[in-house]
Amino acid sequence: DKYADAPATTGTQPKDLGVKTRKSRTEGSYVGLKMCGNSPNCLASSNPYADLPVRTIEGWNAANNGGSIRDVKKVIDTYEV
């Protein structure tokens, strides 16, 4: 890994992250996370579907999915670093 010996550095944190009132492209406004830009690796779960259907996924809800945060942790723990 070419960055293994590089020291960790911090950048400037964006000021537009988190749950906020956002301007929708199609429906006025919504309360949610920042909408995806043009990056192909971005998926959003809180913007209106009509705004960016290709990059919109349904938000995970433990009550609706019969799971818990432990299930999410199990999935995350399977990722190889």
C-alpha cells in the first residue's frame, strides 16, 4: 500500500453534512442528508426519489427489516481492510 507510511492528516470538514432542510430538485424541500452529486459511488437514502432515482436507496429501518444494529455491525465486521 503506497500510503502505509504516510502520516494521517485532517482536512476541512464540510459545513453541509448531517440532517438538515435541503432543497429538492423536484419537490421544494425535504429534511434529510445531503443529496449525491455526480460521483458514481454515492447512494442517498433521504432525498426524494424523483430527484435522483439512480442514486436513491430505501433507508434501513430495524423495525421494518426484522433486524437490529447488531445485524448492521455483523455486516460491517465482514469487510476486509
